[in-house]
Amino acid sequence: MRRARHALFLLLAQALHWVVVPQLRARLLALFGATVGRNVRIGDIDLFNLEAGFQHLIIEDDVHVGPGCRLDLTDQIVLRRGSVLAPECLVLTHLDVGEHHDSPMVRHFPTSHGPVDIGSHSWIGARSTILAGVTLGEMTAAAAGSLIRSDSPGHTLLAGAPAKPIRSLEASPQ
């Protein structure tokens, strides 16, 4: 039964590629078990590790996920209100170097997982990667191609591989 359910989730994820309207893709994800807010646009994305279905995907209002993004649903991914994933971002929620086939690398890099939480009004630049367990505070910006492997308190521009704080994004007094 578990394998049949997983196969159904894989088929549903593939069917999403046939949907050309980003708002409709968001509505279908909600029907499939994701939590999806209002005014959400989701480009042609890849969802993988769907053993738990789509329930680990939580998308608040006014979120945009660009085409080519890849989201690992081993653990929870939360995209807070107004956040944007530019095209081809990768969000990982687990690390597994080969536990299922007894790879000796597991001794050095044990299997782990953790949720990813992207703060409200954050922007993640094209082809950036966010690793498992990362929490980004509100108004975090990541330059294109960044490798985000640690938390950010928010109101910060990150860049690089690994990403480091470049400057504050605190509002200037008016």
C-alpha cells in the first residue's frame, strides 16, 4: 500500500508539468495535500522525495516559485508570505550519501534531515541552493548562485558559496 501511495504522488508530481498556468499549478498542489495560500504562482518545478506526499510543502500568500526550482519534500519546506524563489533554485531538506545501499561514506556524512523555513518577503536568487535545516529570517536576499548552509536572522543580503552576509537590508529612516 505504501509503495502504491508513493507511486500515486510521483504521478501527480509529473502531471503538474502539464499545467501551464502557475496559479492553477498552485491550486492543484493544494488539492494534492500541500498548504497553499492566496495569490501563489508556481512555475514548472520538480518535487522529489514524496514518500509523505505533498504535506511537507507550506506556501503562504503572495509567494512566487520560479520555473526549474527543485524542492526536496523529505522534511518540511515553508515559504513565508511574499517570498520569491527565482528560477532553478534547489531546496534540500535531507542529506543521504547512500545509506540505502550501505555506502561507507555514511560513516563520514551520516544521513540527516531538517526543515527549511524561508522568511516573509525574502528573495532567493537564481540557481541558489538552500541546505537542510536552514531558517532564513524575513527580508533575506540571496544573490544568484549562493549556497546557503546556515541560518540568517533576516534583513540581510547573502552571497557566495558558502553564502556570507554582505550587507544589512534594514530600512533607512525617512
